[in-house]
Amino acid sequence: DWVEKVGLLKMDFLGLRTLTVIERATHEIRRTTDPDFRIEDIPLDDAATYALLSSGHTTGIFQLESAGMRRYIAELRPTCIEDVIAMVALYRPGPMDWINDFIAGKHGRRKITYLHPKLEPILAETYGIAVYQESVLQICRDIAGYTFGQADEMRKVIGKKIKEKIPAERAKFIAGCMNNEIEEPLAAKIWQFIEPFAGYGFNKAHSVCYGLLAYRTAWLKANRPLAFMAALLSSLKNNADKVAEYLAECAFMKVPIRPPDVNVSGTDFTVSDGAIRFGLGAVRNVGEGAIAELIAKRASAPFASLADLCARVDGRQVNRRVLESLIKAGALDSFGARAALLAGLDSALEYGQQIAQERDLGQTSLFGGEGAAHLPPPALPAVPDASPAQRLAQEKEAIGVYISGHPLADKARELARRTTSTIAALRETGEDEVVWVGGVITAARRVITKTGDQMLIARLEDQTASIETVVFPKWYAEIAPLLGHDSIVVIKGRVKERRAVGRPPAPLAQTEEGEEERPELTVQAIEAWPLDKARILNAERPALERAPRGRVEFVQRASASASDLHIRMHGDDNDAARLTRLRDAVLAAGIGEGHIVLHSATSSESRPLARTLCITGELRAQLAEVFGDENVWEGAA
């Protein structure tokens, strides 16, 4: 503020990870498919991009990743860049109250009216809502006769909440309107209309920049998914939870993932033969020096074996620790089984040292060649290969995520039937909400409290994320024995923010990247069961947490129930958006005995959703707002 007060130009510079993602994706596209690609040249009317945005599958999309934004962008079903720009501006405290009106205006569900004809050309683009600061400034100029400077001064008075100046500014605005032949009562209404927006309206230039970045990342995801996801993974390669989340998104998108390969991988994730290849930089204990050494030495010829690699690289850069991590990550799988590689590592390193010593001494054989060439490379020992579970554990240790599979891969259906949420979806729940979550225990430690009681802190992981689970002394004796390392369990617990005792909940914030910045969550365990002992909560796997936006999963039943809630579809183009809102309502509802039954608009066909719910008046009212009251009813038919 002081910079501005002394008359200097104040500038904010934001370093956005998204810009790096776009740059890396551009590099991959140029390297693999289109040498002349420029992100600036992409069309702004791409149908695939708007279809992606309308689906709500915006994981990885700038500004559009948060749960709330995914819901709103799917409901909006944007058809032009202006829609995206406006939504970016609206999704923040204050303007959020107008999002539903904005969406309803776009789709004709709300009649757009203007207090004065001069407002229409200013607000038509945003369906009658003063989304931007510039809209308010233009209203002041066109309606009240303000100069540019006077309009900006009004914005500052309202925006900075200078209460002692607001009454005078209001009087000035109304007087200006009256000078333009607008009667005082109408002028007062116009002031009442623009005053809130003057306080929290977003700068349009800022919105355009953000909206354009959002569109560009969506275009890349829709049209160049391999390059985009590789760049996205590279940007967060040291964040195991985000890598796991984006790998799950790749699986959903059917984007193949390949493990790191010492002969192929670069530092970062790259596109290779129709798949994304893990980068060596994602492997723990493998630094930049080791990667540079490996890439430089393989340039002349690929490494043929573990011994060949040890003989050719600088052992000070590529040491035992580096090689152990590479083996466990699968980067040397082309040389043999991982168990054999680990067992033969000492011999290979010794062989490499002998080669290096002779090379350094410049010794040659009697025949004029290098003596080292006559040292036979050691063969790998014959040892039993690691089990699939051991291989997965090694990958987790070396990279922080599973690559070749997941310990829960064959348990996913049973977990889904016995839980109410994936771990990743807990970010969308409220504090103190009771949930059933399941997964594998990857770490556990016992803690002695100040009073001498025992409690347990464990790490629970499913295929979407991981979370800390706390077992307090009250439940320790009952629950702790079930939470051993590698145990697959279902936990009933209460969602809590992880914070110091007595500290109030932190307010929800949003990063510049558009991700909602929530405090780290923990689950306070109340009950726990081995997976096969946990009760079934859903008749069939709901899978809604990973279902496409606008899609839901159904189940076959022998008969209907009086506790069911019935919905008749409309059979029009808006049904996809309605299903998206239905999906969100289903995920938020409590577990119960009733089903939601969808009825076709054009036939007698009906199908119940898989998830069983507690059918409440609140849920019925919520869905009546979406589908129309005449299309929602309770009962057995």
C-alpha cells in the first residue's frame, strides 16, 4: 500500500507451477509428435476441451481442481472461454453467492433483467451479474458520469471498507445518476446492486489470465493427455501423495504408466511409445549427479547388465545406495530379477571398482588392449525371486508409490462395499463427520501419553491416498492389535483436522494453482475390523468416488422398497449435469436402507443406484430442486 501511496507502480509477480507444467508439456509434444507446436496457437472453441470441463474431470486443471469448482464447472457446462474466465472470478468468498444465479442465467433457468437499459451492454456477457471490477467501474462512468479516476476511487472506498467514506460515495453516485436523468429511487437500487461487487469483484485482466491458463491446461489434458500428465507428474514428483493421485487419474484416463528404466528414463516423467515413463528423478536417493552420469554413459551404448553399468559409470556418483534404490524401483528389471540383482550387487560393484582402478592406472594387457577387458563380469546369483508383495513394498520404499500393482488391487471391490469414502474423498467431508474408510496399514507406532497410557498412530493407505489414523487410549486395547503393518482393515472413525490441541479450525483457503488449501486430515479411530469381518454397507460396489462426472453405478434388485426415492429423468441435454449433481448428493448422504431409483423419460425402464442411503426430507428437497418437484417421489413404485 505504501508503494501505491507514494505514486509508484505496484506490481505483483506470481510464480505458478502451472506455467512449468505447460512448458514441459509443450516440450514433450514437440519432442514426440509436433515439432512446431505452440500453446498460443490452440483454438479457443475446442469441443473436446469443453466436454472435459463439463464432465467435471478437472484433476490437474489450473484453478479447477477443488471439489467445489469441479461441481460448479460441470453444472455450468461452459461453451466459450468467457464462461471459464467468469467462473474463475466467481469462485472465491463473496462472489460465490452468485454462482448459482450465473449458471441459471446461462441455461435460461433464470430470467435476466436489468435495472436500467444502460446496464445491459455492460453485464450481458456475465448474465446480468457484475462479476468484474471493471464492470462496476464502467457502471459508475456510464450511469453516474464518473471519470475513470473517480470510479477507481469509489472502488477503493468500497473494496477497502473505508466506512466513514461510504455514505458520501453513495450520495455522490446517486447525484450523478440523477444528473443523467435517472430518478433517485432507481439510482439507490443501482447503488445497492453494485455495492457488494465493488467490494469483492475480481480484476478482469487477472481473471482472463487465469481463465486462459485453465483452458490451456484443459486443452492439453483433452487433446495431449500423455504429454500433459507426464508434465503434471514431473511438477510434483517429490510429493508422493500427489503422484499417487495423478497416477490414479492416469489409470482412470487409461494412460499407460511404465516403471523407470536406466536405459530409457530421463530425469522427469516422459512420453515413450504411447505411455508415460517414470523419471529417474522420482527415485529416492538418486540425485542429479547420478542421473547425469547414467544418461551420459548410456549415450554411447545402452547398459547391457548390472556389471556393465558398474564398470562404465563413476562409482562416486552412482554408488551402492543409488543402485539399490534403482533396483527396488524396477529401473534395472531388464538386467534380471530384482532379488538376483540385489544379491549380486556386491560382486558387480567390486567388478566396477577393478575396472575403474585399471582404467585410472592406464594398465594394458600384454596384447596392447586394456587389461580390464579380460576381467570376466560376474554372473547374477541364482536366488528365489521376490514375491509380488515384496516387489510392491520395494517400489513403495524406492519411489513412494506402487507401480507394478497395488496391495489392494484384488480387494478394491470388497473395500468399496464396506466403506463410505475413499481416503482422497475425505477432503470433501466436514470435520467431525463419521466415516468408514479402508486400506492397508503402511506404518504404525505406539506412543505413551503423559499419563502413561498407550495410544497408536498409524498410516492407512488405499488406492487413492493415505491418511494418519489415531487410536486414543480409550480404544487402544480393542483396536491397536488389528492395525499391524500390512494389515488390510476397515476403520470407523471421526474426521479431524490435524492441529495443535485447543487451536480453532483453520479457514479454508485456495492456492494460486486453484487447489483448496485444507489442513492435513486425520481419522480418529472408533472401531476397526479386518476386511473380511467388516460389515457390508453397500449391496454392490458404489465406485462413485471414481465414477465419471454425470455417471452413476446401478445394481440389480428383486423388488422395490417403500423407503426408495424415485427420480424421473428429463431425457434432454441437461441430464448429464443433473446426474453430476445427483452424484454429489449421493456422496454427501448418510448410509441407510433406501435406494434412489432412476426412471427413464421415454420408457418404463427403471434402475436403482448401487449405494444404499438414508432417505431424508432434506435429500428429497435437494433433488427436487435439480430434477423438478414433479419428478421426485417416495415409495415402492
